[in-house]
Amino acid sequence: MFGFSPPPKPRHKVFVSYHHANDQHYRDSFEELFANQHDIMRSRSVQIGDIPENMKTETIRQKIRDEYLGDSTVTVVLVGSQTWQRKHVDWEIGSSIRHTQHNPRSGLLGILLPTYAKPGPKEYDPYTIPPRLHYNIKFGFANLYDWSNNPSQVQAWIHQAFLQRDKKPPDNTLDSFANNRTGDRWYS
């Protein structure tokens, strides 16, 4: 008898959304580990300096959607201590889960970074992660995981998000952030 090995999971085009000022190190590590060393994904991330800060809001949104999210299949949100406050993270999640004529919907998942203050093991405060991510976890469109360096595990998460993208509709009903937010939580 010959042994059977399942076919390898495909590499997905992954857009990584994160808080640029606080979590750049983790984004760089994520890409180095999973795109470069283990070759389980192709990164479609926006890098610092790719988009001028003085652009109009709608132009920034359009540029992100067309040039970075357009051909991605999964969006990974790296959730640190202040990620929920960032308007660009909100816009990126909202754009990635919207199905348009030119850009199909992406799968969505969140990964809690080691800098995220968890209330207990296997727990998180839903009001300290991006609201749009929270609602999509709540409605079964997205999942949330703890940081991992295990390529097989991360590849499985990405592939599951890809498969899930057409099984349930996402929740994209929240108003987009107009500005970055402040405070300890988005709901009190």
C-alpha cells in the first residue's frame, strides 16, 4: 500500500492590518515567518510611507481597496493594545469584507499579539479589539486566535478564513471611523 498524503493547502494572498506605530515589529515578524521562511502566504500589506498622510480620506480608502486589498483573499488583523483605535484598521476590515464588482470579499481573522492585555487565558475583552472584527467574530464570519509561530497552525487559520468567506455573510453595518479613537475601550 502506498501512503496517502493530503494535497498541500494553497498559499493565499494575505492583507495584514495592524497598528503601524505600535505593532510594526509583529507585522514584520509575521511576514518574515509566514511569507518568507515558510512560504505559506503572499503578503499584500501596506507599508509605512506607501500612502501619503495628506491624501483625502476617500482617496486613501480607494487606494487601499484597489492597490492592496484588490487581489487579496484573506485579511489578518494583528490585534495589539491599541489596534481597535485606528481608523485605517477599521477601513481596511470594512473594505476587505465588502464584495464589489471588481473586488471579491476576503476572509477575515484576528490574531491577538503578545502585547494585547488578555483578562485571562483563552479570553479577550471584545471592547478592546476592532469593533468591526468583534461583530464578525460574534456572527461567525471571522475567528480570533492567540499569536503563534507555528506555520501549519497559521496556514490552517488562513485557509479556514478563506473557506468561510462565502459560507456566511459578514457584518459590515457599523459606520466607518471618521477619526482615530481614544480611551481604554470602544464601548463602556
